[in-house]
Amino acid sequence: MYDVVIRNGLLVDGTGRPSRHADVGIRDGRVVALGSADEPAERTIDATDLVVAPGFIDIHTHYDAQIFWDGTLSPSPLHGVTSVIGGNCGFSIAPLTSDDAGYLLKMLSRVEGMPREALEAGVPWDWSSTGDYLDRVDGATSPNVGFLVGHSALRRVVMHDDAIERAATPEEVAAMGRLLADGLGAGALGFSSTWSRSHNDHEGHPVPSRHASRQELLDLCAVVRNHPGTTLEFIPGTTPFGPERVDLMAAMSCAADRPLNWNVLQVYGKNRELVDELLTASDVAEVAGGRVVALTLPDTLRTRLNLRSGFILDILPGWETLMALPPEAKLAALRDPAQRAEWDRLAQSATGPMRTIANWSSYIIVESHDPSVVGRTVGDVARERGTGAWDTLAAIAVTDELETVIENPDRGQDDATWERRVEVWRDHRTIVGASDAGAHLDMIDSFSYCTTLLARTVRERDLLAIEEAVRLLTGDPAQLYGLVDRGVLAEGSWADIVVFDLDRIGPRPVQTRRDLPSGAGRLYGAADGVEHVLVAGRSIVEGPDFTDERPGRVLRSGRDTATVVASASDAQGAGRL
């Protein structure tokens, strides 16, 4: 007898091979029959007119803290996600010491947009090693979870306050290496780091990993080489990031003999030249004997910005210090004409792509206490008031006590952009992902990228066959991370499955939902057309709702992952089944 049988569905198995109508029989958490499942079952799911596919795999999330107050890891599974990877960008919350927990909490609140009050109320902060953390969260979640060891946590535990002051000594790097080895030995999936200018702590200082030397990074990557089933993730900085960082990523991959994925490649119809330039990082790595893959978001990275948190805005010259000021100091500065003008002078000194961040007139006001300005551009309101765009925005922000939310127009929904995105996804130098789910909770809605990809490119525009689209979301990320028996549906594979209606699938509208510990808010959105989501054969989503099941397991390196080496990769087939 089967535990579950899914009957009459269109099986899309994650390999890219042609779909077929087939039943799926599940026993003890695994697929045991594909095709005709004649045995009786304790539960039968009728998938007539529905697609049956492997659960989607999201390799770039920040659910490390949310896991303690929300084991569903919402809203990702509502969009068909059955496995997530956390600890990205160097921001794991293990290893940990009692002396450094306060710093990591405040740093995460600032750099990853997690409300401080939620982190204080919802996370115990009482583990020490990475192994302790993994054991603590194992068995507590709806989807499967895997975690990288973050560079900033390693640096903080070893160097404490000096982590944001100076380069590490050889002895300190060796100590970080031992902590990293302990974490990888306990099952962490790899090593992550960042050199991005947008990553600053709660006091406006560059986060610890940004103070690391090239040699420190390479020494830590060399530790990864010694542990099976591991990988690398890195944020090189704002684009274009130049030859120094291209060479660094190649060297990191070679030192570890592991693939390195970097975040994030944004694709539009009009930025072809930039995208082509950024993808040459993969070519440089291939020549050196490494493998570098661009993580690309299959949608516009819509960002809701505000002067209270200041994330993204702190990329502007001098603004990392301004955005670290307490709210009262910001308000006082914005009320003072001279200080307000100095803020704008610094912003307008930005060069290259950063200049667009300070184009105040183009922003749309999304939230304000003044309903007369909501939905209008700052430039439109400024013309009406007869004031400059920056002065207008600053005045509104002061009245709102910094709660004004602005957003750039979404210029990434035209047909040419979607056609270009599909072209880039088919390039062996890219991998689809980059949701950042669990982070920037008041700012981004990219947690819906899986249902967005299916809706925009398969259902609405017919740019992708369903078989190729599913492979991009399942088989490809599973292969990059070496996930064993996941990402495809075959006899013996784990029964991580999404059943969806291709005629209806897509993201629902996003709204602010105040359900975080201590009542803090976040952007939240479910999906249409996702009918069933199973992990290890147990149902975690039915229709638009979560069940009480928590079958997810911690994905541990060497047990749940096979080693994917960089040096043996066929560059023309990398990341493609």
C-alpha cells in the first residue's frame, strides 16, 4: 500500500524531458512508482488537469532567524518551494558566542531588514557552534532547510570588535578556518561572504567580511575543499564590479574546487551590454579552472525604500553613516535646510549606476500618512508644491516620521525584457534564484519568483515550455548544490512535490502583514494555482493554506549533498541536466 498516490496528473519530472501523464506512488517519504500506480493508498490526490513536478528549490534565502518563530518559512512554500538554503551573503547566525550575539542581532536588523524587536523577541540566541544551531532547527520546519557558514559570523566570533576595524592576523584566519571546518563537518553546506558596499552594520560600518583581505577569503575557501558536498556563495559588490573582483571569484572557486554563485544579476531588455560584461566572470573562472555562476532573479527586483532603515540608500557616497543615525537625529538633520542640502549633495556625487538611486523625482510614493501623495511620483508632487524633488521627499518623510515608503517604477515587465531574461536563463553561466526571502521584510516581494516565472513566461507569453521552466526551478539548482534525490521526480527520489494548475498559477497581490514577533510588519503574498505541496510525502500546503505538518529536514553536506567540483565541470553543461 502507498502512503500517498497522486493520480492523473501531467508529470514534469525536473530533467527537462517531455512531460507525460502518470501516477506517482509514495511510500516512506520517497517516490516508489511512476507511471501506473495500481496499489491502494492511504491518501489519494486527484491531479486531473494539474501539473505534478518536483518541489521548487530556492538557494538564496535568509530564513535563519525566522525559523524560530515560523516553522512554515512563509510565504515561500505557498509558491511551491520545498527546499531553501540560508546563511547567504556571509550572514549566518552561527557560530555564536554570548558576547557577540548582540552585535549579530543588530547587524542583521540593519543589513538584512529584519525588525530588531522581532529578532529580540523571537530568537533565543543561546547556541554556540554551527552544529548546535543545525541540531536546534532540525525537524522544526515545513520545507527542507540547508545553511551556509557566514564569514561575518566567523570573523565576529574570532575577532570580536576588531572584526570591523582591521585585517585579521594569520592566527585569527586559522581560528576562523577551524570554526568553518567544524561547521562544515556538522553539515553546513558551504561558505558565504560579501564585499558589497550595500552591506553595512547598525552603526554604519562595513560588515565584518568587508574588512577581510583577499588572502583571508582564499584561505577560508581552501577549508571548503576538504569537506564533501559543499559550495560557495559570494556578493562581489555593486555592478559593474570590475576585474579585481572577477579575478577574486575565480580564485575563490579554484581554492575550494567548488562552484561559486554570485548575487545578483538583474536582467532587462535595455541592459544587454552590462549583462554580457558581468557574465564574463564565468569565462575568466573557467580559464582558471574554476566555475562561477551568476544568480539571476526571474523578475524585477522591486525595492520599497525608506529613510528609516536606509537599506540600498546607504550605497550612496557618505550615506552609510547618515543611515546609521538614530531616527531622532535623522529627523533633526532633515528639518535643517543646510544639513538636508548636504545629504543631497553627497547623493548627487554618486557615479555610474548608483546615480539612478538619487534620482528622487522618479520615485513613486507607495506609503505616506498623507493620502494625497500616495501613488504619485515625487517629481509630480514637487512640481505641484514648487519645491525641489529632494526637498519635497525630505519634507514628506519628516511629516511621516520617516515612515514614507518610495519605489521606483517597474520597468521590467515589457515583452523585450522577458524575452531577454529567458535568453539569459538558458546561458550555462547563470542559475535562477535570488529570492532573498526572509530578509528585507518591508522592502521586497521576490519570494514569489517561482510562481512569477511560470505565470509570466509559460502561461502568459509562451516563452518557455513547462518542462524547461520546471527544470530551471528544480533540477538546475539541485545539481549546482549537489542535492541528492531532490530536484527531479524518479523512483527512489524524495517525494518533495508541487501540484499546480498551469492555467491559474501566479503570485497574488502583496500586502503588509503584521505577524512578526512583537507585532512588527512584513510584505506578504500567497499564490494562485498552487494546489498541493508535499515534503517527504507529507502535505505542507493545501490550496492557499499551510497545514500543521513539519516534515522538513536539515540538509547536511555529505549526507544530503554530493560533491560538485569546479575543476571537473563541463562549462557548456554546467548547471544543466
